[in-house]
Amino acid sequence: MARRSNGARLSCVSAPHVHDRPPDADAPRLVVALAVILAFMVGEVVAGSISHSLALLSDAAHMLTDAGALALSLVAMRLAARPPEGGFTYGFKRAEILSAMANGVSLVVLAALILVEAGRRLATPSGVEARTVLGVALAGIAVNLVATWQVARAERRSLNVEGSLRHLVTDLYAFAGTAIAAVVIMLTGFTRADAAASVLIAALMLRAAHGLIRDAGRSLLEAAPAGFDPDTIGAALAGHPHVDNVHDLHVWEITSGFPALSAHVIVHPRDDCHAIRLELEDFIAAQFGITHTTLQVDHSTDPTVHWVERGEELPARAEHQRR
């Protein structure tokens, strides 16, 4: 709870807020990336089967998750663009958070499967057609660069888009590792390099999954968005010259790039509640970038409010407690 004896004012009703950019504005970019990924993935599965390369098959599996991530992102975008209806007062904006969580979990499951197979092949290596692996890996780097370029131009504040991008960037690194493994096999005949590269791919997938699950989990648990400190925000509000105290302060994220705030503010008697609220809303938007605010403002009528701030017992409070 933040308090100040020379107080600030919050209004009872918040002004309307406008979010201009449609949630599905970047859908065409993701469609292009999805088409490129799917076309190459089919060829990679064929090449990986012919060359007996686990690294290529791991890359293909990762590209499948890339395609799934992009498809899920597109569905989430369409849902997020739907207007509020029925009991969904925020619409389906949080669908993109669920999409990001699903992407993160799919990466963990797939990485676990790859690690199991890599362990088997490290123990019992099999022959690998290194030239085929190298050619497909180099082509994969080119394809992933195109897809990554498309998605990177989309709105990066969206956790949904960021999740798809992390999939693609991880796959780009994976192709580079596969190409290196192919060169090692060609030069030294060390076929375990293929399985070792798949372990690297799985590690990259787990790293990307950790970030997605962490960020999506924070949003689903309605934690304060990254970069927003509720204590700092509360202290700033309490620093307003007309605010007695600020409590029940909540800062959360409806969806990525859409922070929200609610608070109960106590102001001095006879202060203009609505005018101070507007002033505080403008301050919150300018200082912290939060435009969706719900501020309940009440006048101070309790003679013990200032006792809480000063930390000393006033006769009024002692009398209030005796009653």
C-alpha cells in the first residue's frame, strides 16, 4: 500500500481507450513464412530418411513445430481480432498467450524425444550420408533466413509473434550446427557428430521453450508485465499532492503489449475526484505507458488515515479503537 499525506486524486470512471493496431495485422507475413517452412520441411524429411541423418530429421521435426507455431499464431491472431462478446469482456485477446504457452510446451516435448534418440545413436552410431546432410542444411539456412525475415518484421511486442520467431531463430542455429556436423563427418568420418548436433538442437529448443513458458506463465498468472514495478508505480501515484493513499493496486497484462492497471485511491475531502482522476490517468499513460486504467476514487473521511502514514498513534485513532 502506498500512502502520502498531501495526496493525489483518482477518478471513479476511466476514460475509453483505443488500441489502433488490429491484432491480425501481421497475418500475411506469417502466412508467407508458414508456406516456406512447410515446403522445405517435406523435402528435409525425405533427405533425412535417405541419408539416415538424425540431425536432419531433428531439424525437420523442429520445422514441424515451427509450422505448428506459425499456424497456431495465425489462429490466435484471428481470435484476438474478434470483438468482445458474451462473457468474454476482453474478447479473445489472451488467445495469443495460450498459443505461446502451447508453443513452449511442444518444444519441450520434442526436445525430450530428440535427446532420447540422440542418446541411442551416440551409443550405437549409424552411417550418415554427409554430403546430402550438408546440402540440405545449407538450403535450410537460406529458407529459414527468408521465414525469419518475414516474421521479424511483424509486431515484436506480441508474445505470439515472438514465440514463432524464437522457433525460427532456433531452427536457424540448428541448421548451422547440422552443417558443421556434416563437415566434421566428411573430414574425419566421426559419425557421432550427427547425433551430437541433434543434442545441440534439443538444447536450443529447451532454451527457447523456457523463455516462452516463463513469459506466457507470467501473463496467465496475471503477474506485473516485465519492466513494470508495482511499487514504483504506487509510489508515483501516492506522490501526487492530493492523494492520501493508494491501495489495492494491481498491474497485469491482458495480452502482450496490453498492460492494465486498477487501484483504489483516497483523496482529500472536497477535492475534485474526477479532475484528479483524469490527471492521474494522463500521468500513468505518459510515465508508464499504461492506457487501460480503472481507478476508484474516494474522499478521505477517516481521521486515522494520516496516523497510518506518519506511523504514530493519534488520539483520534485511539478513540476509534476504543469504540
